[in-house]
Amino acid sequence: MEVRKVQITGGSSYIITLPKEWIKASNIKKNDPVGLLLQSDGTLLITSKMKQEQLYKTKEFDANKIPKETFLLRKLIGAYISGYTSIIIKSPTRMPASTRNVIRTFTQNTIGQEIVEETDNSITLKDLLNPTEMPFDRTIKRMQIIVKGMSEDNLKALKTSDKKLAEEVILRDTEVDRLHWLIARQYHMILQNVSLAEKMNLTISLASTYFLISRIIERIGDHNVRIAQNIQNLKTNHQIIDKIEKASILSLDIFNKSISSFFRKDIRASNENIDSVEKLEKLCEELNTLALQQKGIIVISVGYIVESIRRIGEYAENICETAINYLVDEEK
């Protein structure tokens, strides 16, 4: 860390010199403006990134150098999350249909990405979404509603042996992924241009907290998918179904309370919610004991379901811990 002394000029103005290396690296010229952002912890951030245009950046991929379509999809998602506003996929020859299908799958599974130009050997994608138009809190609440619906429909599918409903739950997880990727993208863009945090009326610390919570909710969505896949293997067993219902309702309640306590900035409620996970774990132990009395695929399926219900509760516990960590730092 460099230490520089504050000087006074004109009898009333305080000045400090800026590092020459940083000036050159930021390509700052004489009379260029720089931004001064006061952080919540009292520190002062100096940035040369003051204009919205500086958020734009382009990433290019050579489709022929990416051996598998799944790898191309992962790289596109990586570029999206990293904040690239323009993605160009090129090929020295005519682009195969399989590659075009991957690109279209990517645009369908991300928010704001659209094909704006297409030729025989190239496709250009652009981000048409202004990141400030999708506040973090609204996205988190939307993720909560989707995951809540997945849990409730899983329980309904289990009690009614509705395999079609279970399959719909699995498909719904794509929407949870889309929203998590959006938050991850916005968070990375804020790290690259902190003035965006000011435009979105939040601190970097709060943006980081939203990102951590969205990642946890995304994993809860994955466990709902796992439950949906396994309830299709269960035959009617009222004793097991009743206990699964009890544990599932409790885990969902813990999850809902974890999100609620975060938005209400209620540290005590978050702490009490963490304590309730112990009750869920006891229920899951009882279910595992009961499952061992079953035969064949039922034992395995019940085991997976119980483990996912327990993990949902534990992930909700992680949300509460994340909320407490943030709120303690925010306490005056």
C-alpha cells in the first residue's frame, strides 16, 4: 500500500497526488475527470470509469477450437457471467447446425442475450438488458417464489403420484439458473465498474451478499430437482409419505424464513431460524431409519429425497448465516 501525505493549497483545498503508474494504466489525460465514491466503511474510491460506455466489452470464440458443444456452452455462460456485452462466435468454414443449436440454447437460458447478426460462419450476440433495470432484491424474491413452488409441487406430486407434475418441477429449475446467472453477471460487472453499484443504489458488500444468497438458492433448486426425480420411483407408502411431508414442510418453512429475515434485517430471527434446523435433522434421521425397512429402489429413492430435504434446510441455514454476517457489519 502506498502512503501519501495530504497537502493544503489555496488555504482551504486539500489535495493528494495520484500514482503515476495508475494514471498511465487508466489512460488518464490532463483535465480528464475522475470519480470519487464514498464507501459505506468511510473509505474513498477513486475511479476513471465514469461513463456507461466503458461497461461495453467484446469476447470472441473460434468454434473450431472448441471440441465439444457442451464446452462451448460453458464458455458462453462464462463470458456472460464475466460481463461481456458482446459475444462473437466465428468459424473458418460454414458453422454446423449443432453449434448454432448450442448458441440458441444459450440465448434461451440467459436473460438479455440476443442474436443481432448471423452469417454462414459467424454469430454475434449482444446484451440488450440494462443491468440497473433488474434490481438484486427483486431477482432474489423471484428465485424464492420459484423454488417455493417447486417444493410445494414436489410434495403434491408425491402425495398424488403425479409424475407429470414432477417432470414440470425439473423443467422449472432452468428459470432458477437463469436468474442466478443474471445476479452473478451483475455482481461481476460491479466489481469491474464500481460506479454501477452507485447507479443500482447498493454497496459492493451488499452486492456480494446478494450473489452468495442467489448461489445458495440455485443449489436449493437443484435439490428440488433431485427430489422430483426420485419421487417418481416411490410406490404408495402412507407412513413414509407422511414423514416426508412433515420434513419437507419444515425445510420449506426454514427456507422462507431465511429470506424473510434477510430482507427484514432481523438478526434475531435469522439466529432462531438456524436453531430450528436441528429439528429438521432429527426428522430426517427418523426417515432414514424407516427407509432401511423398505426394499429395492424405494430404499435408494427415499434416501436421496431425505438427503435433499436435509440439505435444503442446511442451505437455508447458510442464508441466515450470510445475512447475519452482512447485518452485523452494517450495525451502527
